Amino acid sequence: MPLRRPTQRDIAAATGLSQTAVSLVLRHGDVPAVSADARARILKAAQRLGYVPNRIAQNLQATRSHTLACIVPDITNPTYPAMVRGFQAVSQAAGYDVMIFDTDAQPERERQALNWLLQGHVDGVLASFFHIAEAELAGLVRRGTALVLIGRPARKTSTQIDRLYVDNAGAARAMTQALIAKKHRHIAMISHPLGPGAERCRGYRSAMKDAGLRTIDIPADGFVQDAGMRAMAEFLAQRPLCSAVFAANDLLAIGAMAAIRAVGLRIPQDIAVAGFDDIPAAALMYPALTTVHRSEPAMGRMAADMLIAQLDAHGAERPGRSIELPYQLVMRDSA
Amino acid sequence: MPLRRPTQRDIAAATGLSQTAVSLVLRHGDVPAVSADARARILKAAQRLGYVPNRIAQNLQATRSHTLACIVPDITNPTYPAMVRGFQAVSQAAGYDVMIFDTDAQPERERQALNWLLQGHVDGVLASFFHIAEAELAGLVRRGTALVLIGRPARKTSTQIDRLYVDNAGAARAMTQALIAKKHRHIAMISHPLGPGAERCRGYRSAMKDAGLRTIDIPADGFVQDAGMRAMAEFLAQRPLCSAVFAANDLLAIGAMAAIRAVGLRIPQDIAVAGFDDIPAAALMYPALTTVHRSEPAMGRMAADMLIAQLDAHGAERPGRSIELPYQLVMRDSA
DNA sequence: CTGAAAGCGCTTACAG
DNA sequence: CTGAAAGCGCTTACAG
């Protein structure tokens, strides 16, 4: 046992034919340039040696990696695996492998991801960056890497990058208005400034302002459950006037629910809670979490379609499409 | 804008030096074989052209991909992202990229994953297969791919594959005994025959048998929430005698809880529920789910360590280690 | 100090 | 029908 992959040269040596003939047969099967006899011998030897083409070599030759990447801030946030699933389904059906890169929403890890992309590992990438600015992506685009960005609509129409987003501000505004309609007057927002946090806060503020209500900001230091729990606990310790809390995502909301319960308050009677994302756990909480639903799998599928379209166009056209995806308010028992 | 990556040849052309010199400087920096002046010109040109080495070419040359893979049955089951995180942390710190492959627990998708591995994309792989038999992995091992399997202890000590597992049967047995200790006599088990399901059922059966109790099997057609809900609903429709349900994983348990509530029964007063995995949602359910905890991130980290050790040993030693990881029963309110 | 050469494993023109 | 040749972008001996 050679502990080495058999190559076309090995097959050529075994059959006494040229490596060219081996490549031709293995790649194109019944090719007129090789006799039926030679072909049979090649296929038999390939079978016997357990030959599988080295994809890395094929990729180098093709100057394409046949791989797409998905860059996400936190794969343990259930909203992302759902998206990844949809992305993989479409990508793999189209013959692309998928790599997932988790940045932990850290600036240096996002830089690392960007550098990794520049190294040519992938033909295209679906990215959700929290720190990397658009200008930094110019180099990537310039060398022909297909790119779809998640989560922020284009600032200027001039940019050449495809985008996929939900109206975070609009959705947050709608949810805030729904809370106001339920007679809440003291509505706080737990959020984190990064990623979609800013836009969601903006929507909340705009709804509060329109209703003549005062905003109450509860800053969290991340988008995870623990951050929500800590932020809410600290807030509650000040014995504030607050009948509802809107969290910038479901994990924060779930953490906040734990903090509320920990001080003996009831949800929604004492404090109502709403989240954002509609992760699977949201419907299963007690009380079930009111939240904003998006179709993450559809987002992933659409992103893959856009990347493949870009690659099929061979960089010929690069329209910089910005596609807005729908959302729905899901009013459950927590608010 | 060339829509093509700059290569070492481009830098050589720009500086009038040889491609060899460019490679030497870019790879080794201050190398005696190149003059300080030449080196400066090369670095400047590389900077100006935005040169980043093509990792695919480097990998072909090195006959190593510097990539590890994680093959999981369902990335949307929160138990796997937790493991992936630990795996990535160690892998990336050691200079390996990580690819994630989701098989959806389908036989054909697992075959696809195996074939993909054979194509040489990765140096090592952490795999959780439900269908692929060990014998089918021989080819992979023979060509030097490092391998760590999750979830099944070695049948024979002779196999040459590293393994990482928890004592599924023992844990299920312990949980069943805990339910029996709580005076439950009619304990059903919801499970699925694949993956860890069989072992967990075995533990359940052994505990029931020892206690002189009759087993009650509720077959599910997968390890997801919906499957748990359907299976439990169907079971409840028969108005069975049953005071506790043990589910082979948390997603099944959560689905079962929904089905129990749907027919107006209370948890745990009418039917107690226990799960397996301790996904983050388990602690947040109402009532909080009693379950079996494992440290998934530690499992991922350890797997990465084992793969890297195998690769560092250059296939010299391949001990076929089987490492058992600890588990803990987490008794919460649902049982 | 410098560059021509061979090679990683493949593909695809190009001569015979 | 068949094989020698060039090339994908790199690295590393090997001559000068």
C-alpha cells in the first residue's frame, strides 16, 4: 500500500500507453483519438488502481476552484445553518463545493477570511461581514471572484457588488409599531451596534419617535444569548419603567427572557419580549417568542443562484443587483 | 483592470528578474540567493500589483491541501455547529482551512462526500457517517488521508481508524434508570435506527430489562423535530399507557413535547420527557428539557488535534485510537 | 548572486 | 489512432 494517490502516470506506466491517452479516456470516455482496445485497458487499470482524478490539479489547470464559500459571523446562531443549507443545495447541484468560514464577528477573523479569499480558494463567495468595508473588497472583485453580500443595501447605486438583504429598519419599525399597538409605551431595545443591529435600532427609533415615545437603549456586547441575559439583568437591576423589550435578534431575546424570569417577572404580563430572525427555537420557547421571520434557506438558495449567474457570465456583466427579501411579523405569546 | 490574478510571472516581467527569484523572495524573504536591491524591487512590484500567492498552485506543488473537512449529517441540528466551532478553532490555529459537508444523513449524499474526499480536496477529515461502512473508507486511508470517525467505537481493535465517541448505550441506560428512579414504569423511547439511535435504544432496553419493565418503541423517520412531533402524535392517538418518553436526541424530544401539548397533556405531570445532546435550546424550553450533556466543542477540538497529529506523523504511525468522551445527565424540569 | 530546469497532476492543442 | 509538448502557478534543487 503506497500511501500515495495513483495518478495518470501510474496508469500510463501500467498500460504502456501515454499519459495523454489516459487523460483523454478518463476525461472524455469514448474519444476517437484512442482505440477501443487502449481505452479498455486504461479503464481497467484505473479501476484496479483505484484512480480518482486529483481535483486540485484539475482546478489549477482550469484556473477555477469549482468551490463557493459562505462567510458567516456565527455558525452556532441557528439562523446561519439554515441559510447555509439552502446555499449548499443549489451550489452542489450546480457542481460547486461549499466551504464555510466562521468569523466569530471578529475584525481580525474577517480580515483572515478576506485574505483567504484572495488566495484563490473559491470562485465565489456569499459573505456576511460586520467589519470589512466595501472598499476592501475591490481587490477581490477585480480578480474575478463572484461576490454576494448579505445584510446591507447599496449605499450608492454605482457599486458593482450583488446584494441580498431584508429591510431591517422597516421590519424593526413594524415590530415596534406592533408593540405600540398593544398599548406598550415603555419599550426598550436590546441591541449591538454591529451587523444588522444598527439598522434594526434605526427602525425602532423611528417608530418610537413617530409615536412620541422615548427610546430606551439596552446595549449588549454581542448577538448571543449570554449577552442578552447580561444586558437585560443589568438593565433590570436599575428597576426601570419598561413594559416591553425588543431584541435585535432571537438569541438576545432568549437571553433576555431568562434574565426577566430570573428576577421573578412574568412574560408577557410584566414584560413583553420580541425578537428578530425566527430561529427554530423561537416557536418552542415558553412563552413562544414573537419575532420577525425571514426565509433563510431561500436567502441561501438565491445567493447561490446569483453567484453562479455571475460566474456563468464570465465577469462579462456585473450588474450590482440589490435584491430585497420579504419578512413577516410573527406574533406569538411573548408579546 | 485585468480580471486576472497577478502571478509571479507578472512580477518577474515587471522587475526584469526571473520568476525563480520572485518565488524565493516572496516565499522566504531575506534569502542570500537574491540581492537586497532585487528583493526590494520584487516586494515593491508585488505590493503594487496586489500579488497574493495562489494557494491552489502551492497546494498542488506541496501535494497537500492544508484543508480539513468536517462531514456532518445535519448542520441545522445545533449539536453540530457547536462541534464545528471547536474543530475550526484548532484547525485554523494550526494553519488548516476547514470545509463543512452536510450529508443530510442520506446514503447518496454520504457517497458523494466520500467521493469528494477521494478527489484529494482535504488532508484530513472528521466524519460522522450514518450509512458508509468502515470497509468503504479503506481507500481513503490507503492514500494517506487522515481520518477521525465520530460516534461508533471500534468493533475490532485491528482497525486503523481513530475514533471519538461517547458511550451512547451507557448514557441512554443511565438516563432510563434515572427515569425509573423517578417511579416511571411505562417509559417509551422515540428513536430512529440510524447513527447513534441504535446504541441509545440498546441502553434503554438494557435498563428496562434489568428493571423488569416492558419496552415501548416509538419509531421516528429522522432525527429532526418534525419527525419527533409526528411520531409522538401518532403514538398518543392510540391512547397508550405511558408516563415518560425518552427521545434519542433533543430535536426529537422537542418535537414530542409539542405533540404532547397539542393533545392537552401536561409535561411532566402527565408525561415526562427526556432528550439527548443538550443543545442550547434544551435549557430554554418550557419546561426545561432533561437531557444528556456532552461537550461538543471539546469533541471538535479533540478531533482536530487527532487529525493534525496523524498528519504530523506523516502516516508513520496510525494507531487507531478510540477515545471515549464523558457525558453527564442533566436533570431539568421536563422529567 | 542569478536564472534555467524539473516537477506537483492534470488538460488541451499540436505534430506525426 | 498515438504521443510529445506546453501550460495552469507555484517550489525547490541545480548549474552557472
